[in-house]
Amino acid sequence: MEEKQEQKEYHKWLMQICPICGKEFSCNKTHHVYMKRVGRKRLYYCSYSCFKLRLYLKK
């Protein structure tokens, strides 16, 4: 029982929501390629297309 709770917490830690499309995706934060630092906060993107699209949305 306790092991299942730990697995849920671990899985929850790996899940992120893409700031561009709102899709929930699994993210290994130490090796994730599509990441941008904004001050001290890190933003993770689900795909290269969302990562690139962020530049066009700023304009």
C-alpha cells in the first residue's frame, strides 16, 4: 500500500503541463531538452514545435 503511494508521488513529480499547448507530458527534468529558464524558474515544453512557438507568441 505504501509503495503504491510512493509510486504515485514519483509519477506526479515527473508530469508537467506544457505552457504553450496545455498538454500534460512526462518529463525527466534532468535530461529534458525543451527547457527555458525565466529568472530562477524553469519552464518545460512537451515538444520542439511548442518550444519554437514560444518565440512567435512573444512578438
